[in-house]
Amino acid sequence: METFRALLVVDAERFSAHTDAQLPGLHMAIRRALGAAFDRSGLAEAWSSVRFVESTGDGILAILPHEVAPRLVDPFPRHLQDELRAAAPRLRAAEMRLRLRVALHIGLVDDDRPEAPGISTATIDVNRLLDADPLRWALERSDPAVTYAAFLLSAELFSVYVAGGRTGLRESQFTEVAVKVKQFERPAYLYVPTPSRGPGDQGGPPAKPAPPPPPPGPSISGITISGDDVQAAIGNTVAGDLRQEWR
């Protein structure tokens, strides 16, 4: 039977940049940070008794009781940021780095069927939020020594708990962004507990690489001719469209 649930999915930035031997330890660091943040948010029991937790390799997908949603919005993000910052020196000593993208959503989920646990539109939607470019840019454009977590809330979650005044956060602490991932196209709300600016941040999407230069014009007897709509005649060889004008 479908039940209203809170959904959380996290993904580690540049997880695959680590060596194969480092990956299990980094995944366990994600679990430790989440567990500690849930504990500090007053959600230790909900986390320890969660009915559906799935490893995604470089992250975690969890389906939680709907009642945890207010604390999942606040203060959980601040505590996760703090836990990741506290773990950073130990991870750096092991030549690892951990920063997390987090998506939060609410919706109907059937997490009772053992043959298809957690399969629902809400589960698909929260994963689409996780893949949104604005959430990726929030980490890419920030200082990696300051900002360790960025959150994207679904419009449904934001409307009920933030705009509805059910958390300690204000609407002005969020940035509305447009999310378009495959067929998913909706607004969402970005929240960075400890924002910062990275080197070269211009406040917009990451710059696209410059297009390659145009190919050179035709080469005739070792002479390269460039320019638009080249017309040239050398000896008896014609390159381009030769036009004669009589005056």
C-alpha cells in the first residue's frame, strides 16, 4: 500500500576520482556523516529503524517516515555540513575528499512489497532532483574547503514546510531554480547551509569551452588561403567560386 513518505538521496562529488581501494572507506564515511547528522537532528531512531535504505555506490537513497520531514529540512542540512567539515582533515590525510549533493522530496511510496521496494514516481523524481545542474553547480562554484553540502528541495516539500512556516528556515534562504532532467521539468529550491564562492566563480553556469577555430582554407602549392567564401585562382588551379566582374 502506498504511504506518504519523506525521501532523501545523497551523492558524493567526484566519487569515482578516488582509487578502487578508497571507495569502500569513502562510502562508509558517507554513512557515518549521515548517521551523525540524523542523531544531532533528533532523528536517530528514525534513521536506525528506516525500512528502506539503498546504496547507490557513490551515495544513499533512503525512504523515511513522513513525520521526519520538518527536521529533515531543518536542522539536518546544517548538521550534515558540520559533520562533513569535521571529517575533512581525516579524509584528506588518507588522500580522500567528501562533499555531498542532497535532494529531498515528499510523496507516495509503496515500501512494503519485497519484490519491488520503493518503486514509485516519488523515488524517480527525487533522483531527477539529485541530477539537476543547479545542484551540481552549487558545489562546483563553491570553495571546497568551506562548502561541504548542497541541498535541493522539491517544490512540494518547500511549499509545505518552508513557505508554510513549519521550519526555522525562511524562504529568503533558498534560491528557486529550474530543473530539467529527461522528462522531469519543474521548479525546485536550492539551499546551501554554508555558502561560499570558489575561484573564478562568475555567478552563472560553468563556462562552456571555447569552440575550436575554423579549419583553414584550401592549400594550393603550399599556400593556405583563409577567409569566408574564398575565391582564388593560382595558375590554372581554381579554389572556391571564382567570379569575374567587368567594369
